[in-house]
Amino acid sequence: MIRVVRTPVRRRRLERQDLRLVLLATAAAAAAAGCGPGVDGAGRHELQVPPLGPEVEVRIADVASAVLVAQGPVEAAGAGGAAASIVEGAPGGPGCEVPLEAEGDAVRIGALRLEGPVELRSPPLAGQAPPPLGLAWEGGPGPRRYRGSIVLAARGGRLRIANRLRLEEYLAGVVGSEMAASVTPLEALKAQAVAARTYALFALLLAGERGGRKSFSADPSFQVYGGAEAEHPRVLEAVRATAGDVLTYQGRLFRAYFHSTCGGATASAASVFGEPAIEPLEGAACGACEGARLSRWEARVPRGRLEEALRPWAAERGAALGALGALEVSERGSAGHALYVRVRHSGGAFEALAARLRAALDRAGVVRLPSTAFEVRPDGDDLLFEGRGWGHGVGLCQMGAARKGESLGHREILAAYFPGSALEKAY
């Protein structure tokens, strides 16, 4: 039974001098997420931030070489700290392309060789923001622009590329990548901005508790980030309108998860990720995403193909797989997502985490199941998966939020998907 608490999101501005954004993370939660030790319930960590938020670093690529595309002056600073001009000229001029590659532990930028890591930055301009830096690499998405600076590190003949910028600048590249900016209602974009900001700040503070620096992935394993190319005018409006706004529960930050489509109801973080249960992440009714793409889906897989993919995967877990008989969901979470799947075969049976099975089938190229909210049954020589939703199902349903945004404000959207949470100013 899903308990839906329809408490409006409360909004209050925290006094700047009293601001304490607190990690909602027990040691068990941190260990479950592979994050190391957490903090106890009394632990508090002050976050001092400038108007555009704290600095973040996003991992962009790990490649053999790349090309810098500059439309103005660019400076490079290596491990020695002294900055060298690598591109000169007035901003807004024709693009200048400079090759980038690893050379041992050093970085070669055109004819210049610098000991890494190397930071590339457009120098400040009087009265205006410096132009973004463009990057391109083989197999990449094409030339893509990034605000802030580009950090290059050479390891084993490979060039590791990261983007360093302020959180509010980063969010503009996240919201426009996570939701279709041109067709999504503005209030839904605002809700996405608040959820993404909360998720990122939680990760930063958790990393700070561990005594390290947190770098974000630019792919769905963290939040999709497309750089300045994702900066649609409506995205910029949504980010600016919610600047510094975060979600808290009992005065503490929490992981404000989001996903594409829930298919009717969101799942609890406790059942999906093994985190301590809190009210905003217990799961909630949605209903708004019904009829959307992948709100209902099916996938048919030949039994032999599935058996072929499962055999080495089972062997890695100490199970000798015989002839595949059936797959059965043996345990479900509160919103119907499969937690464990029983694999029956001629030599017996074993159980596997549904999320890991889903990932294994995807890696093997057998089938990409949109979610773990599925039933599976034999159908002739095939196994038929029938499911709902796209993604892990926890937190904000992006498709549902987009539809709710046609009539509701972002505060009401957030209240629906994170019941019992409060909307507060972090900076």
C-alpha cells in the first residue's frame, strides 16, 4: 500500500548566517551507495557559496585526443601555475582549432607542452561573460561548448577531460538535457531544476564529509549534462527563477531522485536503492504519465538467446546454468518494481537482483528493459517481458511532471512527488 502524503511544499528562506545544509545520510545509506562512511543524525556541515553556487567538476570524456574550438582568447595553466596564452584575438572572431593530446603525463596543446593537469580558460572580459570553450573528439557528439574552464589530465596515453564551472551554470546544461525544453511547460522545468540542484548539492556535501572532491559524470549514471548546447532560453529562465532553491526534509538535504516515466506510481528509495526510508522518497501516486511512451511496454526475447547471455553471468556468481526454464519475479517493491528474479533451469534455480539482471542483459546486447517494473512469462520459444515505466522509478517522474506543469506550479509538482519536503534557499 503506497502512502501518499499530500502536504504542500513549505517555503522559507533560511537566514544566511544560520544556513546549515545537512546530509540526510546514515553510515548504512552511504555504504549502500558505495560512498563510504556517512554522518550521524547530528552532523552538520556549513556550505559557504557564491551567488552562482559552489564550483563543480564534470567528467566529460576519456579519449586519445581532442580539438579545442575557441572563439576568443584562451589561456592555459599547467601544474606550474603560470598561465600561457594559447589563442589570441578578439572574442567572437572565427573559430580557431587547436589539437589536444596526451604525451606521457603531460598535455600537448598545439606546439605547447605542459605538465598536467592543465586548465584552459577564457580570460575575463570587461562587462560580459567570456565565451564558452568548444571541444570535439572522435566518437563524440560533435563540437560542444562548455562554460567555465576545461581541465585536461594525461594518463596512460589518454586524455581525461573535465569541465569546471559554477553549479547554476552546470544546471543550465542539465535541465536542458534531461527534459525537452522547447515543449516542456516552464513550471515542470523549474521543478526539474530544483530536483537536480538538490541532487548535486547532496553529492557535494557527501563528498566533503569524506574529505574528497566530488566530480560528476555527464551521463545518466549521475545527471545528463550537455554543456552550453543545452541552454535553451526557457531552461535559463527556469534555473534563474529557482536559483539556490533546494528540497529538504526535516531541515536536511536528501537525494532528490528523478527518472523519465513511472507508469502510474513512483517507487520507494528504500526498496530500489536500499536507503533508509524517509517520507519524500517513500513513493507517491502519479497518474499523469499514463499513455506516454514507455508508460507501458513489452519486450520479447528468444529463450536460447537469453540462456546464452545468462550462462557466463551466472558462472561469475558461482551458479552453473543448465537449460533455461523460466524467469519469475520472486520479490517486488512497494510500487511493483521487481527486486529479485528467480532463474529456473534444468540444474535447479537461483535468485538475482532484478536491477543487476536488467543491466547484464543490456550489456550483453540481448534486450534493453526500460525498467524493473515488469512481469515475465513464457510465450512459445520466447520469454515475454511486459512492463511499465522508464528508469528506476524513484522521485520525480519527468513525464508526469511535464503534464502536471500544464496546470500546476513547480511547488505543487514537487509536493506531489516529494511529499513532506520543504523548499528552502541554499544560497
